[in-house]
Amino acid sequence: MDYPEFKGKTAIATGAASGMALLFLQKMAEHGANVVLTDVNAEAVEAAAEAIRQKGGNAVGVKVDVRKYDEIENSVRIAMEKFGRIDYLMNSAGGCSLRVCKQTGGFLNATPESIEWGVDVNLKGAVLFTRAVLGKMFDQKYGVIINMGSIDGVSGGACLDYTASKCGMIGLSKGIANYGAEHGVRSVCVSPGPVLTRASMAGMRTLLGRAAEPEEVVNLILYICSDKGAFITGCNYMIDGGRSCAAARF
Ligand SMILES: NC(=O)c1ccc[n+]([C@@H]2O[C@H](COP(=O)([O-])OP(=O)(O)OC[C@H]3O[C@@H](n4cnc5c(N)ncnc54)[C@H](O)[C@@H]3O)[C@@H](O)[C@H]2O)c1
């Protein structure tokens, strides 16, 4: 799909050293947008930004732990200094704490530190990043904030901090939509089922018999951000191969 409106705009994303956020910014750069990659992994985010620059894109990599507001503000300052505006924010940093923090024995055995990681990275970081960019978007009278949810936030997964946080991303999107509408700001939660950013996701059942390619989710996000998606705000998009409606089948 052609999106000439992205040319000269600026997109920023969290957790952008890998996965769907990286692919989103790679595609935005291909469409002519300036892109700001942020991630807690400083080396990986700089390498990813350099790869985009090598292909002719305007990209900056900034180390940001979304739990640290001063680091978030620093990346927003760099984006404004270099590109003068921020049009699209994708809050993507996150993951199931039981997996990331290598917890065994399920939620009953999860440490408080693991649970804190889950809520802080999956939800609090998105609220903090929104706080840091929203004023710029209001000033421009333009902006779109995409919050990455999950099927678990709708159907209820057993990693409870993840489930609660991803459900919170739906509420965050609705709140931004209400608060931002009169300032030209839209916000949408995108809730995937299994996505092949990790091979293990291939094992999760869906009605369509497969997991999503990351590109399928990113294509939806690009559409929502584009002028074609201009009437979309305050909602949650499931993109899960029908897994969330499959109670009768599985
Ligand atoms: N992959 C899936 O199957 C799937 C399904 C549903 C929802 N999601 C959600 O989509 C989003 C993206 O998933 P993905 O698989 O593309 O990502 P990923 O796992 O490939 O990347 C996550 C990134 O977040 C970064 N990160 C971790 N802690 C951070 C912190 N404190 N601050 C900043 N960055 C941090 C990591 O370094 C990593 O680069 C996540 O929020 C995830 O929960 C993914």
C-alpha cells in the first residue's frame, strides 16, 4: 500500500530494537518518515537504526528504559531537535513477565520483581511515554498513538500482570482518544494473537490454523496511522486469527 502522507512525518516507538516495533519503523522509513528507535538494549537499538540509515532512511537510535521518565524525555527531546515533530508513537515494549524474567511454576511462584517488571514495562511505560509526547501532538494538532495490547488482555491469560497490563492498554487508548480528539490526536489499541516474532508462537492454536506474520500486524498499524484510518480512534483491534472467539472450538 502507498502512504505518501508519511513522508516528512516522524514516528517513534518503544521496544524498537526488535519485533513489530522495529518492522513498523523500518516500513515508516521506507515511506519517507523520520524514525526514532528506542529500546532498553542500547547496542541493538543503535545497530537497528544504523541499518535503516544504510538503506537511506532518516533514523536515530536512543537507549530508553520505558520505566525511566528521564530517558523517555531525553528521546523525545532528541526527536524534536532532529526532526521538529512527533506524529506517531507506538508503545510496543513489553512481553509476558514469566517468560522474560524466567519465572518457573506459573504466576503463583512469580516474584514481586517479575510482577513489577510486567506492569511497569507493559503498561506504566506506555502511560509515561504518552505523557511525554502528547503535548507535542496537541501543539501540532496531529498525532496517532498505537498501544500494543494482546489477546490476553481480552481473553485473560494466566500471566496475570501481563493480562492486567494489556487490558489497561485498551483503557489507555480510549482515554487518549477522548482527551486528544479535539486536538487532532487519535489512539488505538492493537491486540494480536500469536505472532511469529518468536518461533514458539507457531504452537498456539487459532481458527485459521497458524500464527500471524509480524508484517500482517504492522500492515494494520500502518493503515490505522494513515489518512485512510482517519476515522479510527478509541477502539481495540483484535488481530488473532479468530483465537479470541474460538471458545466453542478449542
Ligand atoms: N509476539 C507475539 O506473539 C505477541 C502477541 C501479542 C502481543 N504482543 C505484544 O506486542 C509487543 C511487541 O511484541 P514483539 O514480539 O514484537 O516484541 P519483541 O519481544 O521482539 O521485542 C520487545 C522489545 O522490548 C524491549 N524491552 C524490554 N524491556 C524494555 C524496557 N524496560 N524498556 C524499553 N524496551 C524494553 C526488548 O529489548 C525488545 O527489543 C509487546 O508489547 C508484546 O507483548 C506480542
